[in-house]
Amino acid sequence: MSKTLQQQLQQRFANLIAFFGFQKNHGVEPLHQKPLRGFWQKLVDEKILKGETLSVLAPMADVTDIAFRTMIAKYSKPTGPDVMWTEFVSADGLCSVGREVLKRDLEFGEIERPIVAQLFSSTPENMKKAAALCRELGFDGIDINMGCPDKSIEKQGAGAAHMKDWRLAQKVIRAAQEGAVDIPVSVKTRLGFNKIEYKEWLPKILEMNVPVLTVHLRTRKEMSKVDAHWNLMSDVAKLVREKTGEVKDGGTILLGNGDVKSVRDGKEKANSTGCVGVMIGRAIFGTPWLFGENNEIEKTLEERLKILIEHTKLFEEKLGDIKNFAIMKKHYKAYVHGFDGAKELRMDLMECDNSREIEEKINLFIDKLI
Ligand SMILES: Cc1cc2nc3c(=O)[nH]c(=O)nc-3n(C[C@H](O)[C@H](O)[C@H](O)COP(=O)(O)O)c2cc1C
């Protein structure tokens, strides 16, 4: 075959593929021409443009529920967190008959604002409907989980599995944007699936004009077993700026996540790497005052234990009818440590089944202290 004929055939084949939309780089268009920031714009104006960094609360399933978030708001606001995330909620579940029970995970109080609902799904239609529902419920924003390594979620093609299929990921983002209409849609993800591949993966998300991107600085394979790769954050920040522009000019707001120990630690990490802020997860366990003005002043033991009782009562009041009391026991491990008798008290609390029993045990312990 002559070279020209071969070239002509190749061109025809390429045109055909392009016509049917199957070309290699075919993705979807974002709904908005530039990132839709919504409530984030206020944080940009009042904090970021004044050189301050953001500290937001991470979504943590069976941890940052309405009871714990209310405690965090009470003991940390108005200083922080700048934004709270709900636990992740299945968009597919919200479109199923089990919807009403799941909707309870989306309850929140005014004190928690600004608050973002985190959703996961690999089905664009469900994502669109669930995003519309979250808007109706009054959320300030929606976040899509594209980093969760949980097997049951990955099997559904959601969470971290999105990193293996960026075209579908883009469709899911677009669907959320359509459902969310005028509230912002952000994404939380990792550095890659089996290996560090943020240079290939993150641009695919950024093409969708997301106003906020949170990067947990580990791969899916690393789970939480290694230290977060904060050494890569400067490069991630550079990439985000190159692709979307400076934040002052409408660029994507980048939040770093992984092993941040306190608001002060987060500020140092953000300032030294060029991300706009940090998302804090596990450091909040047992310290709902973490984001507060006096967060570095140690609470007395008695104060800490009284907060534990208050948290337990709130859990029972808000979620007692649908959640297992065992969920509270994770918190007890965090509240009760580092003092004489902590181990025995913890063991006592593990035997309890309700707030009355918890209060009795704690009060007995406090009486002995005095
Ligand atoms: C108990 C637990 C539950 C979590 N649930 C979620 C979740 O629902 N959605 C999500 O995006 N990440 C979830 N994560 C990940 C955290 O949001 C965060 O990315 C991770 O813990 C790293 O941050 P850290 O070192 O500050 O904890 C969870 C982590 C933990 C420990």
C-alpha cells in the first residue's frame, strides 16, 4: 500500500472514531465555564486573599455524624472549622427505597454551616438526583468521594475506583453539577490508585472546573499505612495553578489532607507547600475543640469527661433510634487516655449501653478524683 493511501485510510478511521465520540481523550464538558464557587467565595475574600489558610473538617463515616459535628461547632466555632463535611452518603441509596433512613445521615443544624454533603456513586443519573436532593435540603455545597478504598464502595465503581475510569468520573462530576445547579460541587481524591499518578489523574478532575479539590496525599494502595506524602504537595499545588490559574483569578482551591495534627500544623503545611488550606480528619477524635480559639490550651480531665457525657447524650438524642451505640465507643478510646486509671475507665465504658450508664461511671470516676 502506498504511503499516501495508508495515511488517507488512517485519517478516515480517525475521523470515524472522532465522529462517534470514541477518541482516546474524549471526556465530557463541565457544566460551568469557570469554577462555580458559591459559599467558597466568601472564604476566598475574607481569608485566602488576606493570606490566611483554611482548615476544614474531613468526612469520616460513623465519626463526623450530626452529634459529633454539633459538638465540634459548639467547642470550636466561630474560629473554625471553616467548612464541615458530612459523612459520605450513597447517592444510589438516596435513590432507592431505603432513602428515608439514609436521609437521616444528611441532617444538620444551622450551627454547622457552611456544610458540604459528601456523596458517592458511579451512576450519573443517581448522582444528579442525589445532588438535587442535597440542594433541596439546604446544603451549602456537594462533594464527590473519589478516594475511598473501601472494597464494598469500589465494587460499585465508586470511591477510589473512579481513578481507574476518568471518563466515568467526569460524567459523575457533570451529573452532580447538573443536580446541584447553583451550589458548588467539589471533589476529594488521592494521589493515585496503585501508584502515584496525580499528574495524569488530577487534570481530568480539573477539566471539570471544580471550585475545590481536596487531595489526600496517599495512593489508594497505601490506604493510611504510610505517612502522607506532604513532600509532593508543592508540585500538586503548582499543577493546580498551571491548569486552573491563581485562586485570586478564579482558580481551583486546593486543600491538602493527611496526618495534619492541629490547626497550627495545618497552617505550616499549607504555607510551606502552597496549598490553600488543609482538611483535618483523625486529629479531631476526642478533641472537638481542636479548631477553636483556645485549641492549644489543655482541657482539664474533668472538662474532657463532661464533654464526653455531653457528646454521648447528643448522640442518643439525634441518632439513638437508628445507629448502634457501639459507634460511640470509638470516641471513648480517644477521650479517655493519658491519665491514671484511663484504661480501667475505658474498660468500664465499653460495657455501657446508654448515656445514663456512661454518666454514672464517669461521675463515679470524677468523685474519686476530688
Ligand atoms: C473512620 C474514618 C472514616 C472515614 N470516612 C470517610 C468518608 O466518609 N469520606 C471520605 O472522603 N473520607 C473518609 N475518610 C478519610 C478521611 O476523610 C481522611 O482523608 C483521612 O483520614 C486522612 O486524613 P487524616 O490523616 O487527617 O485523618 C475516613 C477516615 C476514617 C479514619
